[in-house]
Amino acid sequence: MDTSWSETGDRYMLKLFRDYVFHQVTDDGRPWLDLGHVISVLNKLDAGSPDKICLMSHDEQNILMTSYAELKRCFERSFGELLQAASSHKSNISA
């Protein structure tokens, strides 16, 4: 429930990746969704490809160069943190 949870470290990279995958726009600023792009990059993420990817924030002030393999590690760590937090929350409720 921390509002800054997605603004640091692994989670920030994943946020930028989400925008790269699902929030593409045309040159004139209209939303654009290319399912070929979505499938291609999600397959690379799933495979942990060493291919490089350039991620940019909406304001274009932050640019990160990383690999799909690193993004996969970020995803797995962040997912593990969520599972651990959910497990802790569940055990606190049952106690």
C-alpha cells in the first residue's frame, strides 16, 4: 500500500517497461497498441533475453538502458516481495 513502491529500484524499471509495452503513442501523441510489439517484448522478457532495451520516463528526464534478462530478474524479485508481503499480511490476520 506504499504509494512510492513503484518509484525506486527494480519496480521503477518495471514501471518504465510497462509503459514501453502498453503505452506507446504515435508521432502526433495518439495512443497506439501494436500486438506484435507486445508479444515480441513479453516473449523476450519471459526468455530472459540478453537483448538490450532503452526505457524512458514520460517526461523524458530518465533514460535507462538494460536487458530483458535484467528486467526478468527485477520482475522475479518484485513478485517475490509481493508474495512475501501477502504471506505476512495473511499470517497477521489469522493470528
